[in-house]
Amino acid sequence: MIDFFIPLEDWINIGFEKVSYYLSPFLRAASEFLGVIIDGFEDLLLWPPEIVIMILVALLVWILASYRLAIFAFVGLLITFGLDIWEPTMSTVALALSGTAVSLLVGVPLGIFASQSNVVERILRPILDFMQTLPSFVYLIPAVMFFGMGKVSALVAIMIFAMPPAVRLTTLGIREVSGEMVEAARAFGSGRWQTLKDVQLPLAIPTIMAGVNQCIMMALAMTVIASMIGGGGLGNVVLRSMQTLNIGMGAVGGLGIVILAILLDRLTETLSKKVKKD
Amino acid sequence: MSIIKVENLYKVFGKDPKRAIEMVNKGYKKDEIMAKTGTTIGINNVSFEVEPGESFVVMGLSGSGKSTLIRCLNRLIEPTLGSISINDKDITKMDKKELSELRKKSVSMVFQNFAIFPHYTVLENASYGLKVMGVVKEEREQKALESLEAVGLKGWENYYPSKLSGGMQQRVGLARALATDPDILLMDEAFSALDPLIRKDMQSELLELQDKLQKTIIFITHDLDEALRLGDRIALMKDGEIVQIGTPEEIMMSPATEYVEKFVADVDRSRVLTAEMIMKKTATVIHYPKDGPRVALHRMKENDISSIFTVDKQNRLIGIVMAEDALTAIENNETSLDSIIQKDIPTALPDTPLKEMFALMTGKNLPLAVVDENSKFKGIVVRGTVMAKLAEGGIAND
């Protein structure tokens, strides 16, 4: 027998304590800022009468996609109202969409950066692999350690989970643009930034949109798990049904998630198709 | 004075280019260097000069380094060693800003797969170079419209490229390159992706445009027919080296190496050789109306021929007189040629290719008169010559 032990657990615990100690002022500020965003979004969705939101969403979907999807959106939201899960549904929408927004805000620029430099891509790749394959429950812990229980740590967990596809597909989309196109821009004197802006980014948009779609779907999936650290919303309904073995309640919460998932997926899919056509 | 001057240019792909160049200079072959150092010699000690307004064709098979060479001329690929002067400035020493200026103003490029931007309209594509230069919108659209008109795309400005055929897409590519009014056009296999008929058309149009614009053109191709048609001079490349530079005539008639000879042998001579190249210029003729049947017969006897072409005072072709007919006319005591000149005879232009001449001559036992656009008599082509040249081509092709 060999005597071999890696005290990884201790290292990480000590490391995290130190990091959270030194970062605490920054973390508190970030936490407050993110909290304002989610709460604001949620309040906005819950403030007007439900029917107004239903109509507004249906109209928006009609403009962005199709009348058929708009009907689906209206009926879907009406069902959530009828199931008496309107509030958690809106809360989940707020959490998932702000999670997506933050993921894209960080992920797309990172993806662009990685597309321009092989070194950056080589550094990012294992980190993204790590973020995507680590069991999602595991990073609930550091999220709570840094930000405490509540919506902000749920948002952070969502961000870690949903960001990798946005980064990857942005990088892929830009790198996929044919070499001759890039050469053509450069042959007429375009610099790096102008080539990116004029040629690479516009041609990468369909792929980037696929990343956006993935990002939203993963954010929505993560809201359920994040309910364990105070994410609230439909995830909370599902969680409670599990704790009380209430299968009916579980089905209601699950149906709410499914309606949102189908709506958001079709919406982004139609949008990316429209972008492709233009 | 030359506009482009390339001296001792090398391009090595991979690490440790110095060692690779040392090995090249010691006489190692491309494969040996690849095996020993893992580097590829893209361009090996290439030097040439191009005159302003010249069409300079670089020809070679794939992997011969021709695409690398053309990309060195605007530094889309960085040369490893050597110098490239454009308008007397060494572009290998230019910094980013100077290089960008060079690309905007002096050198533009046309690509094999067109590389026009699918998300821009035809007009936006054509004005792209001007946009990069920072030209205001109205002015750049004005200039782009002019160059679109020059390539025959008037009326297509607001279409997206996906609506255009391959030939038209490449016209957009050409218009984009011409819009900035550069001194030099780099054309990288510009017509290779087009089907043969469209390709011929594009070649003709490029020649016409070149007549008007007098740009300096560097044209890359793997097709000798295209090279012979477009090039004022042709450089043949193999394994990164230029093996021969010369006019199309020089390359065809005196191939410098076995490699060039093989290349040239593949050409269908019946398409490359023209009437002008094989005709007899010092043909005997008789003059109308001065000469009569007796003179005609006398000349034929003198020259051992059985028919003779008739021209007027301005040397314009009128017809042909056959020996039998002249004899009959003499027996009938006629003094003029009027009744015996055959006027309805096939003629060839100086640039009629061999293949077509052959078609013109089949079934007729007459030599072929070569006349210019004003029907001035230039010379004759006899059946024997055509057959012999066709046979040569046939043997070379086997």
C-alpha cells in the first residue's frame, strides 16, 4: 500500500475563505448591483395587471416572430395564471432572462476575444470545459459563500452554467468565417477591428444566435436547481413539491417551466432564422 | 521603369526559417528540407520586375507557390526574406499604417472564390474599399456605380450577391477592386471557379477593360490557355521557384526546361495557333482589273501553283482564279478575268484559330486567304500547313 493523500478539500476551503475575505467589499457591491437588476425586472413584470403582461408579451412575440407563436404565448401565460403560478412564473422569467443577459454580456466579448487570439482560446477552453461539466450542484456552494443565499447567488450560478455556450459559439462563429472573406477585407486596408466589425461579426451572427438560444435554455434549466439556494420562482414550486411528495404540485411547476422553455426556444430560433435570411 | 520589383524573395512556412533558407542555398530539395526541419518552402529565391500597364501572369500547378507569391505582394502573407518594391518603395519594410495606405490606394485584389460580402448589397460591396478609405457615402457610391457600370452590372446595385450568378459575383469582385482606382490589380485565380464559357467571356472583358484602364495586372492561374490569352509576359512557377519568364510566344516556342515543355505540350495547339502565325506572307497574287488570264496562268506556272488570289489596287481580296478556268478563257480569247474569278471563297482573319481554319477548308480544294477586318489581303494558308500543325499538336498531346 502506498501512503498518498491530496488535501484538496482543505486547500480549497482555506483558499475560498481567504478570497471571500479579501473580495468582500467588491462582492457586496456586485451583489447589490445584481440584486437591483433582478428585483427591478421582477417587480416590473408583477406590477401591472396580469392581462396587460399577457397582451404585451403576445404583441412582442408577434412582432419578433409570428402570430402563431404569439397565440401560444398568450395561451401559455393564461394557463400559468389559471394554475395559480403567475407570480413564480414571472419570477423565473426575470431570473432566467437576467441570467442570460449577464451571461451574454460577459460571454460574447470573451468569445470575440478568444476568436482573435489562440492563446486566449487555449486558456479559456479548459475553464469552459470545467464550468460545463462540473455537476451543477457543486457551484451552488461557492455562489452561496460569496453572495449568501438568495437571488443574486442564483444569478451567479446561472451565469456560470449558461455562459460557456455563448463564449464557444461566438468564437466558433467568428472563426468559421471563410479565410478569403477576411483576406478580402484586409486586402482593402481594413484593420483588425474593422474586419471584425464589417465582416466577421455580421457573418457570425447566425452561430452567435444559436449560442444565445443555448444560453437561455441552460439558464432556464438552472433556475430549478438554483431554487435550492433561494432562487425562488417555479423552481421553488418544484422543490417544495419534492419535499412534501406532492406530485400534483410538481406537475404544475414543471408545466410552467415547459411552457416558458418552449416559448423562449421557438422565439430565439425564429429570430436567428430571420437574421440568417437578411 | 518598373512598378513592381521583386528581388530574391523567400517565404518559409514553419519554425526556424533561417535554417531552411540555408539548406535551400546549399541545394537541398523542398522535400528534403520538409523532412529535416518540418518547414515548407513556399517561395524560393524569386526575382522579377513588372512594367506599368503590363499584364503579368504567374502560372503553375497547385502547390507551386503562386498564391503565396501574390499574397506577398500586398503582405497578406509576410515574406521571410528579400525585397518587394512597389512604386520604388520597399513594402517589406512598411509599418502597419503605410501598409494599410498601400492596400487602400495602390494595390487591390480579386479572389478565386469571389470573397464578396453576402451581407452587403452589390453597391456596398463595390464601395467597400472606399469605405475603408473613409470616403463619404455619396462620393463612394458614385465611384462604385461607375466601376459597376464598367464591369456591366448597371442596374444590379441593390441586389444581394446571393441573387447573382458566379460570373456576376466575380464582376462585383472586379468592380470592388477597380473602385479605388489602384495602380495594381492582383488577381488570384480570379476566373478559375467559373465555368469555361463564362470564363472566356470574363477573359475577353478583362482584356477590353485593360485596353481602357491600363492597370498593372498580376494574374495567377493554373491554366496555360488563360495565361497565353491574358499575359503580356508569363512566369512559370514550380516548387516555389520561377522556372521561366517570357512572352507567350517565347514560352511556347522555346520552353526553358523540361517542366515548361511538358506544360506547353498540354496546350491544344489547334486553339493557340492562329492564321497569322502559320500563314505564308509572300504569296503571289494578280491584280484586278490590270491583269488578264494570260498573266494569271503565267504566274501560276512560275510558282508551281494551280490557283491564284486576285486583289485590287488597295490590296483588297477579290477572289481566286483557277488554272483550268484561266486556260479556258485564253482558248476563248477573253482578255479580262471577270468571267472566271470565283468570288465566294472562305477567308480567315489573322486571329482565327487553327481549329476553325480546318473547318473552313474541309471539302474545298483551295488554299485559305487571310484578310484583315478591311478585307486587305494578308497571306495564305495552304492545306498542308494546317494538317502538319494539327498533327504536331496531336503528337504532342499523346
